[in-house]
Amino acid sequence: MAAAASTSLGTSSPRTLEPSREPSTGFTAGARPVWRDPDGEEDVVDLDSPWAAVAEAESRLEEAASAAEARRRAEDEAGEDEIQDNLKRQEDELLALEAIYGDDLVEFQSKTGLRYFQIYIRYDLSDGAEVCAKFSSANGDGECPDDCAEQHEDKQDDFYSCNLEHLPPLILTCLLPQSYPSKDPPYFTVTAKWMDGPNVSKICEMLDTIWAELPGQEVVYQWVEWIRGSSLPHLGFDNKITLGPDISTHKGDKCAISRSLSLESVISAMLSYSSNKCYQRFLEDLHMCMICLNQSKGSNFIKLPCEHMFCFKCMETLCRMHVKEGTLFQLVCPDTKCSASIPPYLLKRLLGEEEFERWDKLTLEKALNSMSDVVHCPREAVSNSGREVPATSGIWQDGRKGDGGGNAELTNALQ
């Protein structure tokens, strides 16, 4: 798994978020999807993996699974028909969840034979989310003030604010006892490794409340949809999401798996996650090229530093044409209202080796021609024609012709 990149926050130096490498202790996880970078050179591991805490959720649910196994033996004698009905309802519910959530649902196999799965829950944030991190307890109440932006200027080491288009996923892990749904709710954990512990506990408490209002009914779908649509307002995160300050690990709720690393490290990882998710979404979405007016995936586009983007084929054709014709001044963004130059690292991708060498040579000649105190050496021009050149020929510089002195020495050096 790739660690999230470090990002500078205020005056501090954040650490990178390293995914846990905890060994498996009873459950075998299914594989998460992998996507390929645009050049096809390497596989990029699923960005959600470091946030899942699979092993921690597993260890907490193993205890519940052991208790469920003992209870199952007693129930086998008391109500076999009821157990079979529960198992059928569980199977139907899981099929429905797979159809709804697709790859965001990951099934596991438990050593107890109970149904065990995780659902990755993503928040729909069309306008992004303002995240305010409180790195100290200067105010004592742990709340980010309304004039947060002003305080950032005065106390950069206390607060950090950023806007994220993607929040890391919240993961609901469920283990279904044979008494579910007729009598008991699922055993569950809620993993939000970027949230503070008390907030994750509030979500867990609400899931218990939803079950209490729907006894004897399948409840996982209601849980997921409540988390997706109502959990942030329930935590008071309507306008901005306030995290921190760092406190001791929240251990009171076995169902809640929350932030365990420093807030500084987590904010850095959240920034990296959001940036990578934006790029991944760009690669997968369809975009229209304003040159050929065709739609294609982002993996087939070139994005210029000016933020305008065009399909690779059109940009390749355009650049090769201008290099061939020597019109380097037209190697700029094709947008009619933009004149930003195409940087060399993109030209190297768009041009062949010989074409790039020609562009490099023409660029050098253009630079030399623009210098008022430098002109082409006559010796080179005559030598190229196959005729002999007098030894006194030199470089024209500052309006003076070489006379065999210093300029002649420079001419010989250049030869």
C-alpha cells in the first residue's frame, strides 16, 4: 500500500500516514479494486485501503463472533425454523446490498461461518467540505471559532483550514448473528480513522437507536443511508468539519474505531487522499476535447498548467505540425483566450525523439537570435558552403568584427 504524501501544515512538519500491516487473525478479506496510472507503468493501490482498519475491526468482532457461536448452539435446540428463516433473510439482504453498493461492499469469510462484510460509505460533497483542524487546546473548548480564517493568520500553529473535495471513507463492518434480524441486531464497528473518537461513538449510538426503532427488521441499508445522508449534520458538521485537538485514544466504545495518529498526520493524509481521488476521478470521467469535439476518458487527455485540457491525439498533431514548420511561437495552449506556453516536459511526451531534438535546436537558435549582442559566425556559414575561410574571420559581437584577436580565439574555441 502506498503511504499518503506528506503536506506542510502551518509551521509544523507533518508525518506521513503509513497503512497498518497487521496480520490476519481469522477472517480472509476479499480483494479491493486496483487502478492503473495513465502511462500504464505501475499499478496504483486502492486509496481507501489505509483507512479501512480491517484487522482492528476483525479483532473486535471476533469476541462477538465467539459469543454468537455459543448462543447459536443454544438456539439450535430452541428454534431451528427461526434460524433458517433468519439465514434466508440475511442472504436476501446481502444480495440487495451487493446490487446497491457494488464494489463498495466487500465480503469476508469468517471462521465461525457467520456472514461478515464491510461497506465503504462515501459522502456526496458536490461543493467540497471545509475542514478546520485545531492543533492545540488554546481556546479550551475544542471548537473552531467562526472567525477561523482570521485566527489562522495570527496563530498558524493552532489552526489549519482547507477545502477538500473528497473525505476519506467511513467503513461499516458487520457480523450477522443467526438471531438477526428476528431478535438481535448485527454486531458492528464503525471505522473513521480521520474522525475524533467521541464523534464516531455518536454515530454508533445512532445506529443502535435505529435498530431499536426497527426491531425484527433488516437494518443495514437504513444504517448506511443514515450515515451517508445525515451523520455529518448529526455531528454539527453542516458548514465545516472541525477536528481535534489531539487527545488520548478514545477507548470507551468497542464499536468505534477512530483517529489514532496525530491530527497533523491525519490532515496531511486527508489532503493527499482528496488530491489523488480528484485525479482518479479525472481519469475515469468523460471529457470533451474543444479541438476535435469528441468525448473521451481523462486518461486520454493532456492537462496543461493553465488547467485547459485537450485530447492527446489533437495535442500531438498540433505540436508536431508547429515543430515541423518551425512556428515555435504557436506552441501555446489552443484555447482562444489563453496563450500559456506548453512546457518542455509535456512536449517530450507529445513529440517523437527526433522532433523533440528539432524543437530543442530551434528553441536555442531563437534564443540566440533574440540577443542583440550576438550574431551568427560568418566562418560557420562559409564552411558549410565548402569554401575556405580567411583566418581573420570571427564572430560579430557588439557591432565589431573579429580581427584575429580575442574574437578570433573565441571563434576557434567554438569550432
